[in-house]
Amino acid sequence: MKSLEQVRKDLDRQGITMVDWAKKHGYSYQSVQRVLSGHAACKR
């Protein structure tokens, strides 16, 4: 699993923000942030 920093670098490389990614995939920014920081499980 990628770390939060790796995910941020990947998004930066793609030229999108975490907010943009979350909206595109139907998630709230807060949910994405909690999963990436390890405070919540990834569920769909």
C-alpha cells in the first residue's frame, strides 16, 4: 500500500489535487484524507 506522501506525489505528477480526485471518484475529501492517514478503512 502506498503512503500518504507517495499518493500526494503521484497526484502532483498527474497535475490533480486530492480534492479533484475525490470528487471525480465520488468521495468526500475528508473520507479520502482519513483513509490515507490510516484513521479509516477503505470501503466501497
